[in-house]
Amino acid sequence: MAISTEEMRARQEAAQGAGTNIAQAIQEVSDRAQILVREEIELAKAEVTEKMTTLIKGAAVGIVAGVFAIFGLLFLLHGFAWLSYYALPVADGAFFWGFFLVAGLLFIFGGLAGFLAAKAFKSGSPPTPELAIDEAKRIRETVRSDHPEQTI
């Protein structure tokens, strides 16, 4: 069975077209994978930025509250020092014992608060991009799956 020149040329063009289609498909898959990776990185950045913004706002409000509390506490402690002077059985004019008593109590409470703060910092976790990590796991499962339409 003889093949005409035109038929031979048509078969060669079809073979080249199939090779071109495969190369285009591979390029398209590669481009889409790059886009997915870029989007996951952007999602992680956005998530961490949102969490850090919330932490910074909370810290700022905490600092303002702390300043007001410090000044209020200063006046309260001054009053307690004078009150303890009147309550302690000391000689007249020895008001400094009231201040020493209040200072001792402050050191005890400060040590307890420092211990609790250290414990809280150790148990805290750093902000992580949880949504981006979950999305990356789903993408990996979809790519590795024999039936990707079922993993979504």
C-alpha cells in the first residue's frame, strides 16, 4: 500500500501538532502552578499582616491603659502608705514604715505578676498563616490524587 506525498505530509503535520499541543499543555500547567504558588504566598502575607495589625492595636491600647493604671496606682499606693502609717503601732513622725510596708507588698505582687507573665509568654504561639497552609495542603492533595475532582 503506497502512501501519497500529501498523506505523508498530513501525518507529519498531525504528529508535530500533537507535540505542540503537549508542549502548550505543559507550559499552561507550569504557569498555573506558578500562579498558585504566588497566590498562596500573598495569602500567607495577608494573613500574617492582619494578625500583626491586631496585635499592634491591642498593644497600643494596652499601653494607654497601663499609663492610666500606673498613675492611678501611684495615688492609691501613696494613700495606702499613709493609711498604714496610721494603722501601725509606731512612734509619731515615723511615717516611713508605712511606705516600707507598701513597698514590700508591691515587690511580692510584682514577683507574682512577672511569674504569670513569663508563663503566658511561653505558652503563646507565634502568628502563623493557617489559611495559607491549609490551602497548600489541599492543593497538594488535589495534585497527588487520582481523582482530583473529588478532593475539592
